[in-house]
Amino acid sequence: MKRKVYSSRAEKQGDFWVGFVVFPILAVGVPAVLVNFVHDSNLAAGGSILALVFLIVAGVYRPWMAIGGLGCIGALIAVGLLVSIFLAVVCSSGFR
């Protein structure tokens, strides 16, 4: 396989969104299904490694897909931070 040469911006955007959608499915969905149905946490760790392999392979052959996966990580971290700040403020306030 050769590295993808993008001929238009639309191809880059398509690969970005594929990476943005596929990465959380591999990083969260596959391990969750494996833990719930197979009941083996070691197998779930393999699902997380599958997500990392996706990022590495996508980074070599389809760089915009890997950038989409990394963008998804950043978005998930930002949402988690905002939710934790919200919960910290709500739980520590005097409203009851």
C-alpha cells in the first residue's frame, strides 16, 4: 500500500470524519461489547489496542483519518473536562 495522495479538500474532509467516527467506536464500543458479552477484561484491553493500531496504520496510509481520530480524542477530553467542572460546581454549591 502507498500513502494516500489527496486530490481535493473533500477527500481530506471525508477521511477526517471517518476517523472522527470510527475511532470512538473502536476505542469505546468494542471494549464495552467485549466486557459485557464475553466477560473478559483482558480481551477488552485488546479492543483498546485495536484503536491504537487503527491510529498508527491510518497515520501511515491515510493521515487525515488519523488526524480525525486525534481530534476525537481532544473533543472527548474537552467534554469530559467541562462535565467534571460542571459537576464540581453543582455538587459543591449550597443549593439543596
